[in-house]
Amino acid sequence: MSLSPASVTTMTLSDPTKKGLRRWLPNSLMTRMLLLTLLAVGLAQGLSSAIWVGTFRAHEMEGLMNSTRNLAYSVAATVRFFTSLPHQYRDIVLDQLRNMGGSRFFVSLNDHEIVMKPLPDSERKQLVLGEIRQVLDQRLGRRHELKVEFVSPENVRILNSQIPLSGLPHSWARYALTLEPINPPVLVTQIRIGKNEWFYLAAMLPAPYVSLEDQTLPRQQIVFIAVMTLILLPFIVLLVRRQTRPLKELALAASELPLNEHKPPLTEQGSSEIVAVTRAFNLMRTRIQRYLSDREQLFSAISHDLKTPITRLRLRTELLEDDQMRAKFEQDLGELELLVKGALQCMKDTDIHENVEPIDIYQLLSHITEPYRGEAAQVSLAGHALKPYRGKPLAMKRCLGNLLDNAVKYGESVTITIQDSPDQLTLVFDDRGPGIPHQQLEQIFDPFYRLAPQKEGFGLGLGIARDIARAHGGELTLSNRPEGGLRMLLELPRQP
């Protein structure tokens, strides 16, 4: 396969991007199923929690408005009661109210309005204050000057001296207007009921409506979701692992494909779909074993049956008296014998009977290049493999040997470079020969195609090498080097 400069540039630019995207995506089925299951559980819990929170907020808002309305009615009744009392009785009533146990309000009469820092505005606060003002205006009339505001407990001031709650005895106003550790906001209502007379009433919202902020997902609900997820996670892991283990065994068996008849078939286990796939794989392997056995017997028979008549024809050719006719017969018999040998060698060199084993690529290349070191050809080896490569040893030896033979035969000087990564093992053969015409870079892989007929060989080496590379899931490509010579690039994936 030829590589144009444009295609090489495109591969160089796009491959890092694809690898970067694949790095962030889960690859294994187990990881994907776990993530999808967790996502489904999270979405279901989140949706149910959102519905629950919406319903809870609606009920809470309705209860808050009812409680606020009742509180406003109580405030209006208290104001009307105080305005109806004679002045000499008001202090007595105030003392009785302050000493009343269990109350959550504080009442006083001040000679001026007490200014306090209010709480920040919020939608719920404005709704509550609007409801209180509406009730007070209905009950007391709009002629009264009214000040209603929510204040945090630490900013509440009482009496004309504007004493903070922290400065009072715990059994008095501080006890009435604090609810530790919650400390809800305090509703402070101030109404002018006369000249230099301001009715002051500080009250807490009744439980459980003690907050003016929109409630988010409660902590108990978050803990519940987390606990449910943690409980489900081990069962999901066990289930997914149980379902994916047969798939991993099937993938390993398919990648290595041991074809010896002595190894038992894969165990049919897992779900019905996985059992069906495993049964189909066992059947496929049995058929391949039979096919290979029949093919081996067929080629052995062809080799045996053809050698005998060819030998007989050679003997009979020697008896021919016509030299020209004898030469033609000998030429035809030589071509026939060459075709038979080439076909048998092609079948042998692409043999897939081997099992997959770890291969030390550097040691294999050192062994293959050793016969060339004492000759005129210069063969150099650079780089190292990170770890052994899992492949078929004899087939890989034939592949590398064919590439080296081709490079030495046509390029004389060869440099072999090993480039390894966790994903791919790449072997680069650079020679200093004449190269190959661009239009013949793909045709050179065809069986019996030769660029130099005067040199020895059958024209099968590169085709066999590429078939072996593809049988390992890799690819063999050829390209002419800019500085001269041919580059043979053998790319072998680390993963099956």
C-alpha cells in the first residue's frame, strides 16, 4: 500500500487527536456498564429527589404562609389589645408577657423606632413580609405607620437602650428569641400607636418553618443516594464481571486461536447470548481445524503426485534426440516445478497452525541478521522493545526474514529500527537501494511478481510477509525515502 505525502500528513495530524479522545473514553465493557448503571441510578435518584423536593417546597411554602398569616393575626390582635388598655396597665401586662414561659416572642413599648440590619432580600422573604403587611393593613387599617422586617438573632435590638439579645439574661428575651443551634430569623414588627409610642413585637417563625431560604436537596437525601449507590455498586460489579468474564476468554481465544485438536473447547457459560456466541466460536474453530487438516492433506497429496510425473517426464526428455525439442521440454518442466515449489512454499510460509506465544523481537532480529554481519552487506539494528510481543514465532520469523532478504537483495545496506509503545510495535526497514516506482508499490505484493527477474527468487516474499502481518492484526506498507532507498514499515498492534 502506497502512502502519499498528503495521506501521511493527515495521519500524523489526526492520530494524536483520536488517541487523545480515546484516552478519556472507557474502553472495556465492564467500565461502560458500570458507568451507565451508576448514571441510571444517579438520574433516577436525582429525578425522584427533584420531584420530592418540589413537592416538599410547595407544602412547606403553603405551611409557611399559613403560619405567617396566623402570626400576623396574633400581632394585630395584640396591637389592638394594647391600644385598648389604659396607659397605667400597659407596663403590668408587658411584665406578665415577658415572664410567660414557653413563649417565642418579646413585646415592649418604645419611644422611638429601633433601626436594625435586616436580612438580605429573597423571594420567600418578600412573600412572607407581603402577607404580614396585608393582614396588618386589613386588621389595623392603613393609618398606622408600620415597620416589618426579618433580622438575624445577633442583630436584634430591644428596648429604648437597644440592648442586644446576648446582653440579656438567658431566662428573659434571649430565651424567648433564640433556638440554638438553629437560631432562625426573628420577625420584628414596629407600629406607631401614638406620639412617641412604638409598639415593638419580636417573634420567631413557628417550627418547622424556621428558614426563609429555598431548601436545597436535604443532606439526608444526599446521604441516602450515596448509601444506595454504595450498596448497589458491589452487586453491579459482581454481575458485570460475571457477564464479561466469558467475553474476555472468548476474545483471548479468538485472538490467539489455538488450533491444536487437543485443547478442549471453551466453556459455555454466562447469559444466553454469550453462550450462543461461545458455541458458535467452538463450532467455527472445529471447522477451521478440519479445513486446515484437509488442506494439509491436499497439498501433501499434490506435492507427492506431481513430483512423480515431473521426474518421469525429465527422464523421458533425456531420451529425446532433438536437442531443440529437449531444451523446450526442459524449460517447460522447470517452470512447472517452479510453480509447484512456489505454491507449496506459499502454503507453508503463511501457515496458521501455530499458537500465540511471547516473542523477544530484539533477540529474533539479532538471530535473523547474524548471517549477514560477516558479508559485504551492512545490516544495523537500533532500538529495543518495551516487552515481548505476543505472536506466532515461526510465522513472525518468516515475515522478518523475508523483509530482511528483500532489503539486502535490492538495497545492500539495511537499517532496522524498533519503535515500541504500549499500543503498537513498529519495525522500520530502511535500505539504500534504487527503491520502487510509485505505481508498483502495491503491485509488488502480488504473488510471483518480480521487479528484477534476473535475481533469484519466486516473487512471494513480500506478499507472504504482508499476509503474516495482517494475520497478526497489523499492516506492511512500502514507501520511497526522500534521500533514496525503500522504507518497509511493519506495524503490529499490541492489543489483539
